[in-house]
Amino acid sequence: MNMRWMRFMVFLLLATLLNAGNVLNTISVTSLQIKPDLLLITLVFFSINIATTDAVAASFAIGFAADIAGGTMGPCMITFGVIGSFISQLQRVVVMKRMIHQAAAIFVIALVAGGMVQLLSSFKTDESVSNVCRMILGGAAYSAVAGPLVWMFLSTMASWLGVQPRQHSRLSHR
């Protein structure tokens, strides 16, 4: 089954609107407005569950959507594209069947992506963001908690999007 790109783009548009809009602010925590990053969770899901070439294209598209949802153009697209490409190369080794594995992967990837985006943003703008470490760590933790729930939703939408969930078998033919 091939990826249905038009449906993916419609889904990505809706996820971008949720990420950028005020809907997620209703579940944000602390005065820093920390909320889960739906686009990052989507990046991890698609990078693990679709073919490598499709995963690379989807990663850059999700990164572009994250840039649109954010304030600066470029850093998210580069970061998400590189990280998504890396994850897609590991998909034969990494198994994401259990919720704890999904949450752990989302947490680590959110920390790395948050740091990379912040670094690239600092090259582009002269703004210094206070509480950057708290925001990255809080966002990673919140995304890790919300991730398995979003993952279940994405799994139910997989056939509509043309994603055929992989059979979770590691490399056994050595």
C-alpha cells in the first residue's frame, strides 16, 4: 500500500493548526505554556512506520509545518528532516510496539530536536529565550506522556493515510 500524500497533507494541515492554535493552550502547563508537540509525535510515528524514502519526504514536510506553526522559518524543517531521516534508517532495528518504548523515543527525540531547533534559531535571530532548558525538557516530558495516546490515534488513521503498519520483527536473518 502506498502513502496517500493528499490525505497526509490534509492531516498535516489539521495537525499544524492544532499545534499553532489556541486549542492546545487549554491543556498547557506552567506559566511557560508547555504543551505537547503533536508534529514531533507525528514525525516519530511516520518515520518508524513508513518506507524510508517516504519517511524522508514526510519528515521534511512535517518540519516545514512545524516552522509554519512556530515563529522562525527553517530550523524545524532542517531538524525534523535530519532526525526523521535518521529514525527511518533505524526502523528495522527499533521496535515501537509498547507504549513505554514510544514514550521514551519521543522524549529523547524531543530533547534532541528541541536543542537543535534552539541552536539553529539562535544563529538566525538575536533573541535570547529565557528558560529554554525548562521549556525543552517540559515539552519533551509532556510530549512523551501524550505521545502514546496520539500514537494510538495515528495507528487507527494509518490505513486512511495509506500507511501499512510494519510487522514488528527485528532483523532475524543474519
